[in-house]
Amino acid sequence: MRKLIACALVMILALSLLAGCSGGSSSNSGGSSNTPSNSSSNSENNSNTPPASDSSGGSSSTPASTPTPAYTPIERDVEVPDSPLDLSDDSIYFVVIDGVKFNLMDITVKDFLNAGFYLDEDEDFDENTMVEPNSNIGNTMVGTSLYKKGTDGKIFFVPVNRTDRGIPVKDCEIQSVLFNTRFIRSLDVYTVSNLSLGCTEEEVISVFCDDHEDIGDVSLTFVEDTGGFLNRYFRFAKRVDGTIYDIEIFTNKRVIYDWE
């Protein structure tokens, strides 16, 4: 009887030791033991969650940044005029942004601000900054960014003071406007004859025809021939397939440099 009791105690002790060893091995199997065991929910989110066993480095546990959506041009019919555009006509130098038309020959920066736009906040100036006589604001090539409130898009423009006194940025005229597929995002922008980003090289030529046309390898430029420095132009940068990805409208409102 004592032998049976002793054997039973030995078996119980052996089983408890085996259970203890089994528990220890699972706790040392790695960090995965701390992961919730709701495998059904994990499998549903598998496409969005990096594998826990990925040992390629810490970057695997960082969610990938959301890529910027590609610009999708709004399809509109290009209006081909009966005769080539007259580049001396003030009325063709305009841009329409989200349904609001801005005639670049008649407006100031204030007109953009009143329509819900704001200047690049990273610049060292604002709408009330005084601009020296006969000078520009921003980079001399592209000017500064002009953002539309409530959107993620922007255009570039060059404010200019052509007077003989200092004036605030908001009272400056517009030297040029540029818009590009990389930055336009959700804005709906077009210019004369409904030409916009995403149109074709053939459509641009059909509007301007061959008069004042200067075709390079990467762009189409149509320049008003004034016989002097104060000319105006439209420039359309094109991809290899002929689609337009960048449009610049340049007025004759510019700084006059004294080269002497």
C-alpha cells in the first residue's frame, strides 16, 4: 500500500515538473507571446500590418506614408478660335481657378486674397510687407506660392511693384502665374480657350496656330512681338508624349532694370 502511495506521489511530482518546463519554453519563445491571440482579426488586417517576425530592421514596423494622389486633369473641350490668338490683346491673359476668373492685366495680389487665397507662410514676408519701388517679391523665377484655403493645392506667382514708391505686397500687380501638375492637386485651373494641364501639344497649337510660335524640345512658347523688352508670353511645358504638365502666363508688368 505504501509502495502504491509512493509511486503515485512520484508520478504527480513528475507531471508537475513537466508542466513547469512546458510553461517556461513558451515564455522564452520570443516577443510573439505578447501579441494578442485573436488570430482572426490579425488575418483580416494582414495586408495593412507588417509581420511581427520581420527582422529586416526597425523600419518594417513603421507604417508606410500615404503617397500623394496623382493629378487627374479635368476634361474640358478646348475652344479653337476662328483665327490665331492676338497676343497683344489684354483680355487673353487670365487664369480661372475653381471657377473664379483673374485677369492678370487688371488685378493686384489683393484680388487673390479676397478670393480665399493666402501667401506662402514659410516666406519672410506677408501681405502687408512693404515692397521697394521697381522690384519683385519672392524668387525671381517662380515668385512665391499661392495657396487656396481648404485645399491642398497651390500655384506660383510673381507680385511686382512697378511704382516709384514702396507699397505693401497686397497692392502689387501680377508679373506672372505658373501652375504645374505636381503642385496643383485638387485645384481646377485653366486659361484662355480652356487650355489646362493635361491638354495636348496639338490642342495648344490649334489655339495659337503658328504665329509667334517657338517650339523647343520640351516646351511651346508663344511670345508677343513688341520689338522691345516688355513682351508677354504663354509657355507650355510638355512631356515626351506631348501632354502639357506646366503652364506659365507672363505679363508685361515687370521690373525695368537700369543696366548702366
